Amino acid sequence: MPRMMSHRYVYALLLGFIFSVTFVFAVHYGKGPKPASTNAPGETSCQAGRCHSQYELNGGDGALTVEGVPGAYAPGQKYELTITIAQKGQKRWGFQITALDTNNLPAGGFYLLEKELTQQVQLSSSEGSPRRYVQHTLEGSYLGKKNGPVSWKLEWEAPDKPMGTVLFYTAGNAANFDKKPWGDFIYTHIDTSREAQPK
């Protein structure tokens, strides 16, 4: 009898662990990834040995695009960006974006245009980086929207003073929402904006 109770106890613990892992992936990451998941220099993506590693990075037949990044930015000017992702067979979605100069320092600032769908996050100072990010919210994961495309809008304000070339690092997640960390496709994208030359 004690041996049977021991097996039941272990089984209960195992079920509890599985439930906890499922809850973390379904709820926490549904609210957005951890900061520094854009695959920018010094970062990884959600594919690289983390949550969604079944498929190679950019290995699906879907697409991640960022529209509105200016070819050349004017200091202090605001630009509306639209991030779009699609992938056949998937039904939950996410993204994260940051803007850095060529020294990998934050360039400009972000403003939310869809506060119910997007949010701003950043690494704490103890983690040694002032980088700022915009990413989806739980509502902004568009749960149940099959195949996509889905889009998020935000605003980027160029630095007040010229900072040279600015690079936008974006990562997107096309997930199947099976409450497990596999079966999802991670895409990354880099866009470049150069400093406008004075006329």
C-alpha cells in the first residue's frame, strides 16, 4: 500500500509540473516574450534554444514584414510602422521590435497606437541594457485567427539628433496554440534607416 501511494504521489507531482509548464507558455508568453528576444546583437530569438525551437529560424513558408520604416529619417520626426505576420495553419501570433544605432544603443523612442494590442517593455537596469521594446499584449495575440495575416501598428520617433544608421530588429511568432512550445514558427527581420542628408 505505501508503494502504491508513492506512485500516486509522483504521478500527481508530474501532472502538476506539466500543468505549470502549460500555464506558463499559454498565459505568460501569450502576454508577450521576455525582453531581448528580437535577435538583435547580444540577444537571442524565441527560437534559439528557448520556447519555440522545433523549426529553424525563418524556416516556415510564412512571412514577417515591417512597413513604414523610412529609408532616411529626419531628427525628431515620427513614423508609423505596421508589423504583419502570416503563416498557414497557425492561430496565435506575437512580435517584438527594438531600434538600435550601429553601436547597439537605443535609437529614438516608441509610442503605442493600439494600447489594447501592444505594450512597451524594457530590460531592468540590473540586466545591463537600456534597450526598449514594443510587443503584443494578450489581446494582441489574436487568438483563434487562423493563417493570418495579423498586424500591429505603432509609432517610432527618430532621435532628436542624428545618430547615423538606425536598425530595426523585429521578431515574430506564428504559433499553433497547442499550449506546448513546439509546432510554432519564429521569424526575424532587420530594417535599416539612414540619417537624412541636409539639403
